[in-house]
Amino acid sequence: MNASPTQDERTWGMIAHLSAFALFIFPAGGNIIGPLIVWLARRDTSAFVDAEAKEALNFNITVTLAWIVCGILTFALIGIPLGVVVFLGWLVLTIVAAVKTTEGLGYRYPFSLRLVK
């Protein structure tokens, strides 16, 4: 990763993380589609953007899997409260990642499966 990303790279890194909020427009996978589009479009132009977009993509895949588990656990009456916790964690961590990336710092989510390498 570039030691000092340019302003353009920091902006695209931030967009990679915040594009997960496409979930509010496209509830069926918008949180995955947004980072995926940024990663596919910008991965060859910057190592910083490539790393941040992959990080956002992996995190949002992990969160989607967690929401599926919460949906299944709804029958055990723990799915809804657990889903709320997952949602709030997703919201906060996505914003933190965007802020850190804007500052030019690479961000790694604390809980994320590394599926896209």
C-alpha cells in the first residue's frame, strides 16, 4: 500500500466504504454491490483503493452472512436483537472506516472474513 495516498486515492477509499450505504437504496445486496463496483472500477489504478475496496467488500459480505444467520435465529427469538446489534455495528464501523480512509490511513475491520483477496 502506498505510504502516502493522494487526495484522489483517499476520496476513492472513502467512497469504497460509504458505497455500502447503497443498502438503503437496494436492500437486496446494495451493501455488497457498492464496494464491488468501486473495487472493479479502481483496483488497477491504486493499491490503496484496491485494499480499501476489498476490505469494504469483505466486511459487507461478512455482515450479510451475519444478517442471514440473524434471520434464521429469529425463530429462536434472539435473531431480532442480534440483528439490531449487527446493524449498529455495521453502521458505526463503516463510518469509522470512511473517516480513517479519508485521513489516508488504511483501515481493517475488526470482524471480517477475508474472502476477496
